[in-house]
Amino acid sequence: MAKVVIIGSGIGGLSTGIILARLGFEVTVIEKNRQPGGMMRSYVRQGVHCNVGLHYMGALDEGQVLRRCFDYLGVTADLPLVRMGTDGPIDRYLFADERLGIDSFDVPAGFAAYETNLRAAFPAQQPQIDALMTMLRRSASQFEQLDFLYSDRPAHSWFEHMEPLGGVFDRLGCSPGLRAVFGLPSVLIGVPPAVCPQFYHTMALASYLFSAWRLTSNGAQMADVCAQRLASLGGQVRTGDGVARIRTADGGVRGVTLASGETIDADLVISTLHPKETLGLLPPESVKPSYRRRIEALQDTHGMTAVHALVPTAQHPAFAHNLFAIQTEASGDASDLIYVQLRPSERPDRNLLSLITSGHEARWDRWQHTVSGKRGEEYLQSKTDFAHRLIGQAEKITGPLNGVRLLDISTPLTIRDWTNSPNGSAYGVMRSTEQLLSGALLNRTSLRGLFLAGQSVMAPGILGTIIGSLATVQFIIGPERFRREVRI
């Protein structure tokens, strides 16, 4: 039985571990933090769970692609899910720029309903909407079947789906308003529409149009469900002692050394850390210079700053949809946004208000050489000031928020220290048309027995990361065995 060490216990590490354990590998997942889950895991402040990277998921209805993945992993039955969009929108986009010709747009469940809303919002753009929906439906159908994992089609045939979304808009003559609405999902995975391959935009938008869901609990429960599933298959998750070094010899991996000094032998090592962070775990002489240059040159997605607060339930009822307050450029492309959720908390008399916006990295730059918990009072005050300003901006769309009690504020520095993501990148390597070649096949490395998984190898999000795990497993066991034994 081949021994596998997986570095990192986010959804990438846990899903890869579960798949390999099902295939008969001896799996050990190593996590530096005290609890598993990475950005999937929520954390607790004043008895309330604050979600980090898991807010809602798509394509979880019976037979849909994420549901099939969860079923294969064996976790569906233990995840308490509620469907969104049954009595209203999934998302509501709110635009401040009058030049767009639209101040709001509701994203409903279903492709037909989405198309209907587009046509009502942009009556002068019917031919453009025809073309966009044809493109979306065609790509979504191929994506849902996971053709790129199971098909014998040559890799170059998929480049027809890699045209930049901005180029599609230009070619079709889309208005700024239509660009703003249709293009927003690419921004939500950290890629500007101008350089977002159509395939990745489809993954982001289509999955929620198939169906959208929230956990009725929190990300910590999902992390624990995945860890328990791995344990039931004979795997283990070790926490509180991270990997300090990947051991190599004769062009291949031999195992890992932990921060405590303990060594673990392994036939395979899979790192779900950012590729740049993985480089830092390797002996310099073990990495080919060309591979090092390629990885170090990769451009990453931006960070994010998040504010969590409690508000009185009686004055501020939870809402079942997400709100996006969006600032745009003249072209319609989003320049910044605030993501707003107002959900029940563990306290019946208080709802949880979560606000997420871009990283605003320059604001936190002076503390980049500090570590979490030791940044000082000025940093805490700067976070508090930023939170109050963000709440003030949110009130323009929610109305006055009375009785707000701050729970926590996280910045890109928080994400950097918690998940080892360079500069606090929220979505890992940017999947842009400018990096199609340099960012391709990141699952494989120049070292025998070393593979990568996690959000940087395929796409971010729960679905994108699990698909990346499947692709990594395919590289490990080969396409024939994969098609035979891993049926999603």
C-alpha cells in the first residue's frame, strides 16, 4: 500500500485524501493549525461561527456536478443544506454607476429565469444575450459532465473555451450594463473579465444557476465531516504540527519533516499549499531552475478583508439571498464590491452580518512583517476604523444598521498567516488568459512523487478545488484506472 502525505487540510487536502483512501492508499494529512479545514473552516467569536471562505455553493441538486462529487466523497448525508432562490433571488447586484442604465439585477435559480431577467433588463441587447446564453449553456453542459477529466479529446481542443470574457463582450458589442451583470462572477473568483477565460467564468456562474445552497450550520461542521469521512476510510489528519520541509533524494520525494522535527516517510507527497509556498519547503538543489522561475512568476489573485458583526434579530431579519454592492469602471467591469450576508447566528436574538470586500492591501502594508496576534494596537484600531467605514457603506443598501456589535475583522495578513497564502491571496493563482501556459498542469511538478492540489491547480471555490483534486488523482493513478474506478 503506497503511503501518501498530504500537506494542508482544506477542501483540497481532505478531498484528495478521501479519493486516494478509497483507492487503497495509506493517507496522512498534515495541518499546521489546531483544527482541520483551512479556509473552509469557520472560527468562533463570542459563541458565533464566522465563515471564512464558505458562504454558499452551487450545483448540489440530485445529479448535479457538485452533488455527484459529494456523493462520491461520501459526505452528502452529513451536510445540512438549504436551497436558495426558492422564493426570491440567489444574488442581488446593486450598481452605483448611473451610466450602466441599471441600478439592480436579481440572479434567480435556473438558466431560463436568468435569461428572462437579462432580456428584461437589457431590451436593446437581445442578439448579444442570445449569443451569451448559447455560449453559457454549451460550456455548462460540457462542464457538468466533467468532459475534461473523462474525455479522450486532446487538450488543445479545450482552448475554444479559453477566449477571454472581455474579448467575447467586445466581439458581441455588449453594453456596459450587460458586461457588468454577466461578467461579475469572474470577479468573484478573483479574475477581471478582460482576462478571465470563458471556461472559468462558466464554472462560477453556471454552478449557481444549476442550483444554489447554504449550509444551515457552518464551515467548521463541513470540515469535520470531511475529516471524519477520511478517518472512516483508514486515513488520518494530524493537526498542530506543520510541514517544515519536504525530504528528497535522487530526483524524488522521500517524505516530510515536521516543525517539531518528526520525520514521516512517504512514497508520494501532495502539497495543497500555494505553489510558491511549496517551493519554500523543498531543498533548493532539488528544483529545476526553469520550474522555479515559472512558479515564482505566477500572478496571484487579490486578498480580501472581512467584517463580522452581530445585529439585533428583531430589527434586522436575516435575508435569504446575497447582496453585492458593486462599483464599476466606465466599461462596466467591476472595480470593487462589498459582499453582504445577513444570516441567523447561534444566538437567537442576534443575526450575523458578514461584509467582504477587496483586500485594500496598501492599508495593511506597514504590518506585513508581523504575525497574527502580535500586530499591536494601531493595527487593531485601523481594522476597527475600516470596519465602521465598511458598515457605513453597507447601510446605503441595507438601511440603517442599529445595535451593531463588532465580532471580528480579518485582513489579507490574516489569510496569509492562517493558510500560508502569499500576500494573503484569497483565490490562489490567478486563472487568467495571460497565464494559460504557465498556470497549466500545476498538479504535476519536476520532482518524482510530488504533486500539487488545492485551489491554485484548477480553480477556486469548493467545486473548483474538488475538481482540481480529481485531476491530481488522475495524474497519480493514470487516466485508464481513473476512468475505471473514479466515477463521478
